[in-house]
Amino acid sequence: MTGNRSALGGALVVFAVLLALAFVSDSYHLFQLTMLVVYAVAVLGMVVLTGYNGQISLGQGAFFAIGSYATAILMANYNWPYWATLPVAAAASALVGFLIGFPALRLGGLYLALTTFALAVAVPQVLKVDALSGLTGGVQGLTMDKAEPPFHLPLTGDQWIYLFTLGVGGLMFLLAWNLTRGRIGRAMMAVREQSTAAEAMGVSLAGIKTRTFAVSAMLTGVAGALSSIAVQFVAPDSFNFFLSITLFVGLVVGGVDSIPGALFGGAFIEFVPNIANDISKAAPGVVYGAILIGFMFLMPRGVGGLLARALRRGRKLAAPAE
Amino acid sequence: MPALLEARGLRAGYGPPDVLHGIDFTVEEGGVTALLGANGAGKSTTLRALCGMIRRAGQITLGGARIERAATEEIVRRGVGHVPDGRGTFLELTVEENLRLGAYTRRDRAGVAADMERMFGYFPRLKERYRQQAGTLSGGEQQMLAIARALLVKPRLLLLDEPSFGLAPLIVREIFHILRRINAEERTSILVVEQNASLALDLADHAFLLETGRIVVSGTASAIRQDETVRRSYLGY
Amino acid sequence: MIGLLHQISSGIASGAIYASVSLALVMIYQATHHVNFAQGEMATLSTFVALTLIHAGVPFWGAFVITVVLSFGLGVAVERVLMRPVMNAPVLTSVGVFIGLLLIINALDGWIFGFTIKSFPSPFHSAHPLLGGLVSPHELGETGLTVVVLTLVWLFFRFTPLGLAMRAAAHNPSSARLCGINVSRMLGLGWGLAAAIGAAAGIMVAPVVFLDPNMMSGILLYAFAGALLGGIDSPLGAVIGGFVVGVLENIFGAYIVGTELKLTVALIIIVAVLLVKPAGLLGRAVQVRV
């Protein structure tokens, strides 16, 4: 139990630091931090899928888009308050995840990768379609109002959006952490390690896999919704195939089976392209590609895996008597 | 008779632990040598090690040349035909294609055509099934196909991994009868792995017995047949 | 009626391209059980090379042959450098490596050749409309050439010892080694051949869709759909699947979902195949190895 307790302690410290940053950062950095949390939650959705289920999604950007558009449509067209759109965004992306995942997940890991790849390429087209432009705003997209701090709190809008995102994000991490530790989590890991044996012990393979994929889609969808609230604008071209690939790279960098690693994945997605873009328009692609291949060959468990190993070693040094 | 194949201190295994713990043996030119032993003794491992299909160390000499570092396809080119366990049939391909693959390393078209005809002499059923998909053959026919395929390599040494496995007694007798003819007519040396010791000793002139990766008894087939351990544990009388 | 015939004939023309790329994917899948997500980008790179040669004054067919040969080399190199180390690694690793390769080639294309959309010359000209105006000269020539390429590939695999050895190496590598076949060389050849087929497809489609770094991304998607429809382990199925997807795409695009949603047709086909007949038309039932 010490492991769990120290993990919780570590998480609280990180959360407290992120919280404190709300009060010392300017609005530009607040926006960056907000997007860091957004991407971390999106990557978290992939960790649940890949790390705990052994499945690969190359189309997580599609769920991000669905969450974003659910929030944007409700806010821009129907004047919903931003916080009320989150459950709808979560449900919509979970539902699409379930529908896509159901046929693909009965088969091997590559089939989900292929299907989600197709989904990621197809989604921007659907968003642009004229027939739906009354709802989606077509190529132009939708613009929303900025969220205001409630109860006349003495906060700026940017501070409030960051705190709101951080709060929801924290909740999502807690949810994922709980999920992977409970009965379903054990079943999920059994599915990853020994799917045949798990099935023989009464775990419904397809059921667990499909539900996991729905949860994964939901988490990434919530991230999309949070990004809509932060950016106050959606357009089809923000959700192209490259977004899905970016999230996939974030997953690999953070570590496919590391929940804390998702935070590193988020930081990577938010900061690395900015740095690379300064070099050349083509640089992010090259950097991403090289990092992806490099991690696969040299550090397949990502930063999260490295961290876990360092932590274990540290604990062993601290308690040599055991 | 001179030794065609000689292994000295042969160690081999699949992961880090060794399955073979340094064994020495020879296969004589033109003879039939049987490799006996229980399940898990290391019989198939020995054949795979000879062919470079797994990690191995020690000395292996084939006709005077060292082959312990050569790749599988190189060893095959030097004249080793291997009928692996499970027969290694290309199930999706036709009988004809399976046989042509056996002759893949050869450039003498006329020789291959003549050898193909000789194989049909040994195994007439393969001719009947020539255009059929190999996956549709019976177990016995697949075993025959595997032997014919290995012989088309024109090997000096034929390695057979449990040729009787999973086959009806009548078919087994037929196959062993053909193997004896092949040894006599083609002058092909044979190293055969068998769980059915009595069957193997009928065919072989030399034999050795493996137990947990070590050779415990070796000698001529008739001597082995008299050996107490072999008789009690493997021949059952 | 003429309209429908027109849709079908241009569907066959684009189907020929999808069939080529599907075949390239399936060849590699059969031999390695990995999917080369970078197949499309490799073809795009080849097409840029061809355009560069043409602009440098090389005649079209000369550029075509040189590019196909160079692409063969590229395929062999990719197999040797990237594929071989991850051969037996989990699916995630190979997906990661090939997505990485996709990103790198895509970015390099833009870096070296520019991001602007370029027109590409067609070698097929005719003053007269063909078949009563049903098909353009390029469509007819492109389909014909692709069919010739696919037939040559089939003849190679069916009737030459090397083709037979490549099939044997894909079906049963350890047995192939026992026949004296150098399996890793066969894998390299397979990758080379797949890249060469992709290059030919890229050069043939570029005059229609124009050339830019993302030219093949949609085509790769249709090729996936074609491969799944035909059966991911059946080369013949992949070719048939590619043609069927081409025709379906055009008919759906013209009459049902509209041209804006054409890519969605690929997604629908993929999901429908997985739901109804996961093995595809000609594939064997999907087996999970324990």
C-alpha cells in the first residue's frame, strides 16, 4: 500500500504545483498550461486503451473533434452554459467509440488501428459537409463566448478557464486511476496479458475491450470539449489526421502504460511543435517522426516508464533492510 | 566407414538455458543413425541445432567442413535435407510447388526432373496429387511430401524428425520401408529422431540415447537393443 | 445511364490505383504480419522523384522506369533498416515505427519539393474522345498500364522460382529456410517490389489528383478498405477489393453521399466488412494465435 500512498502523494504535489501556477502566470502561459492539461487528458484516454488493453488507436483526434464540436454546437447554437456541455460531449464521444470499436475490437490489434486511421481521415470531411453546416458552421467553424468566472470570484477569465480545466482534468485522472485499479482494471490487464486465459475465466473479451474503448473515447472527447472552452473556436481543419498522430506521439513519449506519463505526453504535444516550428514548417513532422522511431527502438515505455524505474530504484535505496 | 557428420561438445537451447549440455556424436557416411530418447530429452533440439535453426555452440563438421556458424540456408546448400517436426509443409501451395521448393537451390534442370520422377517412384501418391493444394493431403501423404521435398535438395545427409508421429501403423511401416530403400538406393545418410525406439532400431545401424540433454548410451543398433536401460525404458521388454 | 457508365468507368480507373496500393500492403502483411502505414508516403516520394526527373528533361517513360527502380531500392532499404529490428516486436512498435516513417517522409517531401500543389504530365494523349466519350485518354492508359503491372506481378509470383520462393518465405519462413531459401533476402525483395508497385501507382494517379506531400493519404485509405474487403491475407482479393472500392467510391460519391464525403465511403466499407465478413471476400477466417 505504500506504493499507492506515495503515488497519491506525488499526484497531490503535482496538482498543487499546477494549481499554484494559476496565480503566477500571465495569460499567454495560462493558455499554454490549459492546453497542456487538455492534451494530457486526451493522451490519458489513449493510455487507458493501449496501456491497459493493448489496443492501438490512430484516430483519437476524431473523438477529440466530436467532444469539441459537441461543446461548440451547444454553446454557439443553443446558448448552453459551457459546464453543462461536458456530459453531452463525454456521452457523444463514448457512443461513437462504442460503435466504431464494436466491430473492430472483435479482431486483432491491427484492425482497430486501421479502422481508427480511417476515422481520423474521414472526420474533417464530415465536419465540412454543406448539409451539416447549419449545425457545424461548415468550413468556417463556430465561435463561442469566453467562459466567465462564477460567483464574482476575483479571477481573470484565463485564470478561471485554466482552473476549470485543471479541475476537470484532475477528476479524469482520478477516474482513470480508479478504473485501472478496480475489478474492471484487473480484467482489462488480464485481457492485455493473456486474452485467451482471461476469456476462459469468464471475462467477456469483446465486452471489456469495447467498453474500454468507449471510456478511452470519452476521456479524449472531454479533452476536446475542454479545448473548445479554452480556444472558443472550432474549425474542421484543426482536427485533421495530424492531430491524431500528434496524440499518438504524445502517448508514446509519455509511456503507453503510465497514467502520470500522460502529463508528459501533454507537455510534449503543447511545447515541442512550437519549438520545432521555429526551425521550419517541415520540422515538426521530421522531429515527431524521428522521436517516434527513436522511442520505439530505445525507450519503448516512454518517460513514464523511465520515471517508474527511477522511483523503484529510489525506494530500494531508501529501504535497504527489506 | 568415415564420419559424414561429427558434433563435438554441442550445446544448444531456445532461451538462455541450454537444452543440450555438450554432446558428442557422429553420423557415418551411408549409414542410418537413430537418435532415441523420451519427450523433452532434446532430440528435436539436436536436429535444429545441426541446421542452425536455434542458438548453438560447439563444433559441427559436415564432410570435413565446419558448419556451426553457417546460416540454415547455407547448411541446406551444403547437403543437409531436414524433415522438421510437424513436417513443415507449405499448406497453401500445391504439391508441385512444394516439390519445386525442395529443388530451389539446384540449377541442373534435367537432374531435378529426373529426381522428381524418382520421387514419384517412391511415392506414387504424390504424382496423383500433383496439382492439389498440400493442405488437403492426409497426414501420411504430407509426411511423404516432406521427405520427397527434403530429398530434392539432393542431400548427403537426411535429418528426419519423428517421421512416425501421428500416423497409422500401416502408413508408418510403408514410410520406413521407403526410407530403407532410399538409404540403399540413393546412398543418402540418415539421422532419424524417433520416440518409437523399436521402429528406429530396425532401420538404423547405429544409435544413441539422449536423456535431458546428454548422451547416455551409444553404439551399434544391435548393441543398443541389448542395453538394459534402453530395453526397459524404451523397448518395453 | 450514360452517367452511371461514366461513374463506373472512372471508378475502375481509380480502382486500378487502389488495387495496386492494396496489393503492396497485402504483400507486406502476408510476409510480416505488419501493416506499412507509410506505403502511401513512400509512393508520394517516388512521384516527386519522377517529376523532378521529368523537369530535368528525362522523357516520361525513362523517368518512370528510373523511379520504379529507385523505389525498389528504397523499399529494400526500409526493410533492412527499420523493419528488421522490429520484426518480432509487438504491434504497437511496428505501428509506431511506420507512423514515424510516414511523418518523416511527408515532412521531407514538403521540405525538399515544397508544399504547393503541382500538376503532373500524363503520357497518354489522344485528340479523339475514346469509347464515345466515356473515358479520358489518361484514364484508359492508366488503367491499362496498371493492369499490365498487376499481371506481370502475378506472372512473377505464379511462374518463376524466385516468385515461388518469396511466397514460400511469406507462408512458412522456417520451412523455406530448410529449402535453402534466404528468407530475409526474400523479405527485402518483397518490400522492394511493394515500393515499386506503389511508385507506379503514384505516377499514374498524380496527373488526376495533382501532386503534393499529402497526395496519397486518401488513396492509402481506399487501399486499406480494398485490402480488408478482399481479405488482408489474399493478394488476389486485394486487387479485386481495390477495383470494387474504386467503383463504389464513385457511385456513392455521385449518387448517395456526395463528392464531399467520398473518404467516408472508405470508412463505411471498412466498418461494414469488419461487421459482416471480417475475413474479407477471399481471405481465410481470422485466427488468433494463442
